Amino acid sequence: MRKPLLILVGLLFLSWIAEAQPSPTIWEEQKNASLTRITPGIPAYGKTDLQYQRDGKKKLRVLLGEPVVISVAQKEEKWGFYQFPTLYRSLDGALVATWAMHTDHAESYGKDSDGFAVSRDGGKTWTVPNGPKPLGDGLALPNGDRIKNYTPPALDTAILQLPPKVGRVSENYGRTFSYYKLDGLPEQLQGVYLNRLKKGQSEWTLEHNKLLDPTAVRYTDNKLFPLVWWGDMKVESTNTIITGTYPGFFLQNGTVPASGVHFYRSADLGRTWKIVGRIPYAPDVAQDPNGNKRLALGFTEPAFEILADGSYLCVLRTSDGLGNSPMYLSRSTDQGATWSQPKAFTSSGVLPQLLQLANGVVALASGRPGMQLRFSSGSGGLQWTDAFEMLPFHDSKDVVSCGYPDLLATGPDKFLLIYSDFKYKNEKGETRKAIKVREVTVRPQ
């Protein structure tokens, strides 16, 4: 009788444990057809355990930890400060969070004025150590080097000898762009600037490398000439490097269309970059009524990821200062040479970030208004969940965050999300900007 009694006790104990565990919140996917109106999604401001359902069927189990505050501004800060956070793992295994401490303008390019903090317990607590930021960011290459984009200081056009313009346009944000063929510019304005951390070394080295794109165009922004080449870099299965960059201006039939996204590949560890393909700006005016009004900045801030099935996914921001600016998505099945017709799929969003998890789920973070997480599983990035809201907001004019997130995988089904919160209350009850991080676990059902 002893063994059956022990089994019965064990079963009763397991039953008690199961009953003691709180049941997840059930969320049935909403069917919002219109992309022209911004409405909040799933409220997930604090610790959340949610079972996501589509057409009554379980799809995902999503667990979000309580937000952890990394740093809080000591005073009221202007736009650009305590914003645009990033997250990476240092060479010695610590987590490193950074955020901007400068104005959001071309005048700030090339200035190393970021704040940072370090965590050695998985993001639970954060400190600011003495000395420079720990090494470890950038793209790890097959030979052990690391590279990352470098944006040099923007140059005053008055001191430059520029070739004839190939175009000029004014944007809705009050900026005027003048265009110049890349291969006709002075040498210092051609190519791309990268920082390289060679294997075993402890200092970054600045490189000015080749960019081979016969129709590429660069621009002046009012009276400044910025050298912007921003975008995600990925190591491909062949150990080549591919990147999707913006602004993507090029000369087409004698004119310069609104910016798209350009994809370049390097077969020599980042020293030479050749054009692979483009996603030209092509608005979906049925879902994006202001699409034809974007004259200079069409698609910007691309998030680029290589999915588990080998396809390439790109999510693109639009912005116009005219109203809701949706995000678009496009896919490539030939390693970036050609891309599907871009499709609008959200009502808003800036600086999207993509992360392919080892369990097959793809996470997408973006913001403004608020800060959102979305997930895709089994659709190659074509079908997404409703947005999980990290911060409450009232409408599209309610500025509660800069909207620029970053993602870092910490396991096959886990990652960290870093973002800014403009409405944080400090110990005195004062509203201050803050940088926060959350652990997220997502599992297919």
C-alpha cells in the first residue's frame, strides 16, 4: 500500500501546484482592417502572462517581466537626450545598455556622447562603471573581428567643392535635400566609414572602405553634408556580409526618387561593398493615403533579418509629418537581389527591430506612439500578432517614448527589450525620461 499512497500524494501535490499557478490571460486576435487609425493594442505595461489566440486556436504563450529601470534623467531633457537606446553583450559576457545624450540633428553626427550602464546579473540590476563602454558591440565576423557603422561629423557645404547637383527637393519636415552622384564626389565623401575591432585587440580602428554602386546618390541636408550609411548587418550562410541601408537615394532615368533601401554585400570582411538589390519606394496609397506626398524620405530605418527558412525579411519605416505613417514589409527569396512589392501592415511605427529566435518565432519591436512588440510564427513574416503595448498612450500626439527600441536574444525563446519612457515618475513624483529593459519569453502553442 505504501507505493500507491506515495503516488496519490504526488498527484495531489502536482494538482495543488497547477491550481496555485495563475492562469494566463486569454487574448483573441482583433480583426482591424484599417491602417489609417492608430489604436492601442494589448495592454502589457507590467508583468504579463498571456495566451494569444487566432480564430479561437492557441498560437503563442507570451510572458513579459516587470520593466527594470536602467537610468533616469536628473532633470527635464530636450529631444535627443535619454533616447535611442541600444543593448549588446560585452566580450566578457556582461549586458551593456547605451542611450543618446545629444540633440537629434546632423550636427551631432560623429560625437561620442552616449550614456551607458552595465548589468552582470542578466539585466536585473545596472551600474555605471568607471572607464569607457565595454567592448562587444558591432557585428561579429567569421574571422573573429567585429565591425560597426561609423557616422563621421557632417561637413559644412561652404568648405566643400561639390560637383553639379542631380536633383533638389524639400521635405515635409522643413529640410531641403540636394543630390550628387556618389562617384562624382570628392574622395572623402565617397565609400563607407566603419570601425573595426580586430580579434584580440582592445581598440577600434576607423576604416574608409569602398562602396561600389554606379547609380548611388548622396545628399546635403540644408547646409550640411552628412555621410549616413545606416542599417542592419548580417553574416550569411556563405560567410559573406549583407546589409540593408538607408537613406537609399539613386539616379533613375535622370531623376532621384524618394529614398528606398539599398542592399550591399561584402566578400572581404567589410572592406568592399557591392550593390546587391534595392527596395524602391512604392507607397500603397489604399492603406497609406499620404504615400504619394513623401518627396525625399520614402522608406527609412529598415529592420533586416535572415529567417530560419533562409528567406530575407525587411520592415520599413515611413515618415511624413502629415499624419499616420505606416510600416511596410518586403521579402526576398534570392538573398536580397529582388524583393516583393512592399506592403503596409501597421498604422504607425519608427525604427523597427527584428529578431529571429531559435524556436522559430520572429519578434518585432517599434514605437511612436508608445512602444509595441509583435510576433510572427510560421508565416515568413507575413502575418503578425496584435501589438503588445509597453507604455500607455492616449492618441498619436501623446509622446510617451522616442519609440526607438533594441532587442537582444538571451535564449531560444527569450530576449530583452530596451526602450525609453518619457513619463516615468521619480522618487519625488517628478516626470523624467527613463531607460527601461524587459525580459520577454514567447513560445509557440
